[in-house]
Amino acid sequence: MSRLGLATFGWALSALLVLPQCGSDPELITPNDRGMGGGPGTSPDGIGGSSSSKGGQPPIRPPGGDAGAGNVGGDGGACTDCEPVERLCGNGELDEDEECDDGNSRPGDGCSGICTQEPNYNCPTPGERCVSTIRCGDGVLGGQEHCDDGNEESGDGCSDECVVEPGWGCAVPGEPCTPVATAECGDGVVNAGEVCDDGNTNPNDGCTDECEVTPGYTCSIPGEPCVLTDFCGDGEVTLLLGEECDDGNAEGGDGCSAQCRVEANYRCPEPGEPCVSTVVCGDRRVEGDETCDDGNDPPKSGDGCSARCELEPGWECPPGAACRPICGDGIVVGREQCDDGDLDNGDGCSSLCQLEPGWACSGEPSTCKKTVCGDGVREGLEPCDDGNNDLGDGCTPFCEIEPDCSGGECVSACGDGIRLSSDDEECDDGNTVSGDGCSADCKLEPTSGYECEHQPIANESIELPLVIRDFRASSKVADDPPGFPAGHPDFEQPFIATSQGLVLPLLDDEGKPRRNPNPSGTPVAIRGTISAPIITSDASFYDWYRDSDRNTTILQRMVLQRRQDGSYEFDRPDDLMNATDGFFPIDDEGFGVDGSTPARNFHFTSEVRYWFEYRGGEVLNFRGDDDVWVFIKGQLALDLGGVHSALEGTMTLDGGRATTRTQVHTSATQVATVNGELDLDLEEGKVYEIVVFQAERHTSESSYRLTLTGFNADRTVCRPECGNGIVTPDEACDDGTNDGSYGGCNPDCTLAPYCGDGEVNGPEECDLGLNVDVYATTPDACAPGCVKPPYCGDGVVQGAFEACDAGEENSADAYGENACTDLCRPAPYCGDRRVDEAFGEVCDDGPDNGSGLPGSCEAGCGGRVPLPTCGDGRLDPGEQCDEGDENGAEGGVCDALCRWACGNGIKDPGEECDDGVNDGSYGTCNEDCTLAPYCGDGKKNGPEECDEGDDNEEDPYGKGACTTSCTRAPYCGDGRVQERFGEECDGGPRCTSACRSAIPE
């Protein structure tokens, strides 16, 4: 930086550091406040200030007017008893990061107002004045010397302070000055009152047409061009150039713009060093290019807000709250088990993006299908699927886990819904899904947001898995109707008979009853003559309770309702004429009715299993027909075998034993009660299995009543705990307060108004639903945090989008080196190498404008210096080319002024474009003066989101449409509510596919 730039920079900054301590309102002391001490002044001889030392400072003229009067360091001003706020710079001590400290904060004396050493000075001793390295009289022009004739005497044209004296001119340093009759700016001689003279009156080459040094230039040799020493990108901040920063380059987007303005969300503390972003990912403040900030320290990805504070797909991150998945957007993230792109229930994926029972979902968006229990493929929420219809093998036909009772005492399996104190289970909620309070290995999940309690399995009802197998009467023939099997010999026999002991006392290895070849009881004929065994054979009995080609299987649930005495009962009395009575569970299923009157399906078997924790006092009552066998711990405990009318049996468990009372036929019309007792060796607190096998074999009547008393066990029930601050998959939100305030949660753990709900509420300036605009390109843009995003014209340079921003001074027809267009791009100016014909430019040779050489561009870009040789066909000095009469012809390489046509900044005939730079960057020109990629060429390139060429529209709407700025048009389904296009919503509950609100009637 030049001495002039440093002095002014330090002067202005030191003034800002001095705050008077008297009076009601402090005032900033600025260099242009007249009457204030400390600013450069003028003396009768033109010397700035009253310094009498050699090498003193000449006048400095800041922009906007002359300096105020007063002596350097004087006490002028209205406030004489004020005490300045103590600052480290100026205390006479060399503090950390200071290059010097001469005991004051005035610039221009060798140590600047920010305690940096100024050029041409040495500051060896803190607290003492700095020593100038410039010596007036040494014959070398340096610093702010106007002349130096090699001596320290006045009266010879160059004073003892090296300022040109009136009536003299000093052309060559180190040589005597000479008297001049007439002094003229531009004669190449520094005359009295001039600071420089480069031999011309071009105002833009460092020495103005009034022979004053332009800020940023050094003019050390009269008659020679000035040298640009201060410029944007030199690593020094020059306030006279309007610089706010200078990081050593002229590129924007890094904190210091191409015009050396501090860009938004940056601070630039050290000239020449990279600027520092003020945006901190992890501070919970959404700033700059951040689209979220969840406060993670250190920042991390995978939770909705990435480690770079960018919103991750599928999430929304309300300011100040934890990120949460967006259910209904088709992206599966976080605790979502599925996301089918809507918020409907009943289609496999719930309105909370959780799998629904009986469904399996995959992909994004999720495609859901119903699961098929029994296909041998475990999917969806199925905890098991063994591919069969058998009970008692560990997995029910409903794909539910069963306890393992093969050893007599049942071993509770995790996920079977039974929790015992003897189990290695902290909980058991009947599934093997984690994240719902009870994990897949039956451990409590204290951080899941659920509260779990242990409850009896039986509440208002008990649901038991019921397996029914349908058979045909023995008289039926195969394929009548087609595909139907032949009748089964044990159903609709020609006689009716009953007997106990038809099955063996122990179940087989598969948990099924076995036919007893030698029944212990005496068969009793109820009707007709017994002509065959009541159960024909082992082979015929084998498929009573197994799938075979002689039956078909139907799966149902048997629901036992709670009674007033605390027992649970399923009851279907045998009133044949009442369609709701009788036990006919498959009239419309299986093989259907079988020719009976009334028309009911009479030929089937059923199997029911139930697991209970033995405590003593359990009672089972049964009434029904036909065959009924009840097994406990794999042993036959209640026997109502054979075909008969409704009979009753009661079993009581106590002391580890089963006591029974059973009705049996002693004749066709007589019924007796038989008492029995069976030692089952049951142990309190252990789990055992009850199995009820039943068969309906004759078309006369069918009833079934099962009553259970005291048969119960505990299971775990987990529910979301609204208000604990943990969001479960069953809750939309939970902030622990749940007071319905903006951005929080309602008391029922639904969402209170928040940024992102598509409605403007609370402190919001805007809300489109999906608010991701970090810069406004459309009128209805909205930034993260529901605030209006920065825009061109707000006066703040947004580095990623803008090169400049002069606020209200932005103009579509801006022109000038420091002006800014309404698109926040640097305005054209004379010197940018582009010929801006709209502003009267004829030529533009950049820094070479005004050189005065033949063929060169004049200062001001209004014309060229005549070049007489142009057109003679020879390459003469000043010419870039010369094709004679072909100069300026279409397709030629040389223009009419003997410059290369391509690159002259003018679109000549045959050229697609010519901006004078032609570097091929996006939106400009290639080096052969063809168009570089640009918005509207029909190809997506550069920063474009889309490009439909001529089909780009000014303000389009609809999926696939593209704007004239090559950004995607808004459309219904983009997650943003576009009210100006008639949208009322965009996603979410009760939002139609046309983005209209569907209000339920």
C-alpha cells in the first residue's frame, strides 16, 4: 500500500477508536469534520500541518472535500476535557501483534493508527517518534516528496522540505530545478502546486488532469507513467479505493469480493490473508449457505442435517429442534420403516411411515404388498413363517411365535408375548421388532421413548389361534364337484356311537393325538348298529389334525369374552335354526355345505392351543359335540370322544394335579358323570400348554362352549410416553414441553405450528413448506428458518451469487468502474477491455487507454488516435494486423482499425459474440468469437438446473418446465406451497394430488 493509502487508512481507523467520554451521545471524530484537531491542515505555503522536520507530510485530499483546518496533533474541537477510551495502540508499549507504538494513534508519522509501521519509516523505540528513511536532499524522490534536487536548501526551486517552490519546475530528481515562465499540468515537469506530472492530462492513469495522484498510484518520476501500487487484490486494504478487505486476489466467493467488499457471513481481519467465515456449523443458527443446523458438536451426517449443515434428503429440520423424517415424501430415513409417498393408512405403510400388520414394503418410494403367512418367507412384521398350518411347532399358522412345549414344561420364546419371572426376558410385547420399547431380544429400551408395563394377557377378551380342517362325508365321491376329494370314512358314518379312550393318553412327537387301537371304554351306540370302529384306522385319524389331500384348512381366531366372574368364555349353543347359534365356523368356506338340513357345514375338526402360567385353581369347562379331547402338558386330561349330543366336562388344576368330572353315555338315552384325577406334576410359576382337539362328524347338531378360569400369564404392553422429549415412530413430535408453542409440540405429541408446515405463522417471514432458498431468485423464495433470503439489491455482497451489491444504487444502466448493475454484476466501464457501445464507447484497450500512441484508444473510450498507416496492407507500428481493403470485411481477421476483429470487444459481422476477453467461460464468448455455453442454448451446463432452449419461460409453472434463468419451475409435488400459482398445500395430510386442501365433510 502507498504511504497515502496507509496514512488515510490509519487516520480513519484511529478516529473510530477514539470515543469521547463526555456528553450524552458520543461522536465519532472523522477526518472531514471541520474544527477537529488531529486532521491534516494547510499552511500558507501549502505544506500540510505545521511540521518543520525534514520529510514532513504534504497536503492530503481525501475524497469528498478538503481537509479541515488545524495543526497535526492539535487539541481543536468542541470537547476539550474528554478522555479517550483506552486502546492498546498508542500506549507507547509494543503489545502483541503490533509492529510499532510511538505513543499516539495518529497515522502519517511513521506508525499508523493501528500500530503498523508505515512505508519509508523506521520505528526502533516504542514510545518514541519514528524516523523517516526518506532524506530530503539525497537526490532520490521518495515517499511524498514533490522534488529532490540533491540539497537541503530552499530558494532554488525545491524547498528544504522537498516541495516545489512557486515559479520553478523540477523535472529530474537529483538535478537542479529550473525557473518556468508558464506552468502547465501535463508538461512533464512538477511545478509548484502539483503533486505529479506524467506528461499528459489523462485523468485515469494515476496522475489526474489536475496533476494530483490518484489513490492507489505512485508517480515518482516526472514525465513517466505512474505505477499502480494499490489495487484490489494486492493484499493491502486501501480505504481511498473504497476497499473493505483485500485477501490478495480479485476473486469473489471467498469472503472478499472482486471489488474488495466484505461478503456476507465473512470477516476479513488480516489484509492479505484469507477471510474467515462467521458461519459455524453446529451452533444451532442457520446462516450463510447452511440449510440446517441441529447443533451437533461435532457435526455429523445421517440424522437429517449433514456434517456440513446441509439438509439431507428425506428430512426436515425446524430451527432449534431435532431433525425428523418427512413421512410421505417417498424417502425412507431415520425411524421410518417405509414411505410410500402418501399419508394414507390401510395401504401397508401407515400415516406415520410404519409397517402395518400383514404387509411388507420395500424400495423408495415404498411399494407395499400383503404378506402371505404360510409361504415360508418371513417378511414385513412377521416374527416367523414356517410354511405350514400346524400349531405347537414354534410358529403358528398366523406367523406368531409359540413357546416350546416339547419337554412338557413350556419354554417361553422371546416374541411369544409371554413374560415369566423365570425367563431371561425383561419384557415381551409379542414381536421381535426393536425400537418399540421392547427390543428384538426382549430387553427394555429406556431411550426409545416408550413406557412399558406388564399386564395380564387376558383383558376384555382372549384370542386363540383356531385351525379348522374341512372334510367331506364318507359317501361323497372324488371330483364331484370337480377338484373335490372323496369323502372321509370317519365323517358321517352309518351309525352314531361314543366311547372314552379313543385316543392314547400322550401326544406324539408332533404334538398331535394318536388313535388308540384298543379303546379302554365300552362303545355305546346312540343310533344304529356299530358296524366298524368309531375311528376307522390309524391312517384315517392321522389327517384329522394335519393337512392332507382329503381336507382343506381354514384359519380363524376363537375369541373368548370376559365374564363378570373373571372367567373367559366362547359359547355357540346348538340351536340349528338360528343362524347365529351353533358351532358352524365354515359354512361359507372349505367344501361348503354337505347336503344337510338345515344347510350347514357339519364335517370338520378344530384345534385350539393356549399357554398359561400355572398358579393353582385354574378351571376349564367344556360343553359340546362331537369328539373333544383336552391335553395339558401333553397328557390327556379331559375325554369326550365319539359322536354324541352335547356333553359337558370340567377340569380343575390344583396341587399339580388335574381333577375332572366328565359326562359319558351309558346308553343311547342315559348320561352319567365320571370323576377322574390325573397327576400332571405341575409347578407353580411355570408355563404349560392346553390343547383342545374337537371334531364335528355328524349332521344333527353342533355346539361348542369353552370356559377358562384363572388361565392367564403376563405380557408387556409398551406405549409412547408423550412428553418425555423422545420422538417415537408413533408420535409426530415430542419436545418434552409439549405446550403447543410455535416450533414445538402439542400436548398430544402432534406438531404445533412450525417453520416448514407451509403456513406463515409465529415469527416467520415466509413458509413454502420446503424452505431451502439461500438466495432469492423468485419473488416467493424462502430461506431456511422461514426468513426472506438475501437478494440482489439488499446492499450486502452474497459471495456465491453476487460480485457486487450497491443496494438501491444498483441500476440496469449502471456505468462506471465502481458501479453495480441490477443483477449485482460489475457495471461496464472504460478500461474493462469490453466495448460497451450502449454507453458511447468506441474502443477499449483496458489499461492502455489514453496512451496517445497511434491506433490506441483514447482516454474515455470515445475514439482512437488516428493511425494513418492502417489500410496500406503492411503491418506498421501500432497495428495488430492490416489486410488493406479487406479490413473490416465480414469473415476477415482484421477490423477497420487494424485490430484483430475477434477480441476487439465489438461484435463484428460474422461473429456470434465478442466481449473482448473471450475466455470461453459460461455465458461469455469462446476465443473464436462463438458463443460459450449459456442459458438458452438447450443444453444443461454450468450452474444450470435445466435448459429447454427457446422453451424456457419467464415465470413458468409445472413439472419439467424451465425458467429463463435456467432454474426448475415450481410444480405441485415439489414440497413447496406456491400460493401465486393457486396451490393450497403441497404434501401432507388432506392434500390432494392437485395441491388443493381436501377438507373432510
